[in-house]
Amino acid sequence: MIKLWDIKLYQKKKGKYKAVIINNIGKKVEGIGKNPREAYGNAEVKLIVKPWLKNSD
């Protein structure tokens, strides 16, 4: 099985969580949320959706 993403989760001060995703080509994105799932979701959107929206022109 090929590993595509490296995911790290950190708990920040004031109860916020920070997820860091590094994909197989070395792109690093960060997402912050109130819980781990929200933090991961925000990071995933930056990794997948944002570049797709920029390239749709």
C-alpha cells in the first residue's frame, strides 16, 4: 500500500486543534478547528479543493 498523506494533529492553546497534512509531493497544509475532525477537514479542503478552484479558469 502506498502512503499518500502524512497527517499530524496538535492541540493548541484555548482548546483549538491544528492538523498538518503533507502529501506525497511534499505540499504542506494546515487546518485549525474546534475539534480534531474539523481541523482535519479544514486542512483537507486546502489540499484538495482550493488548488482545483484556482486551476478551473
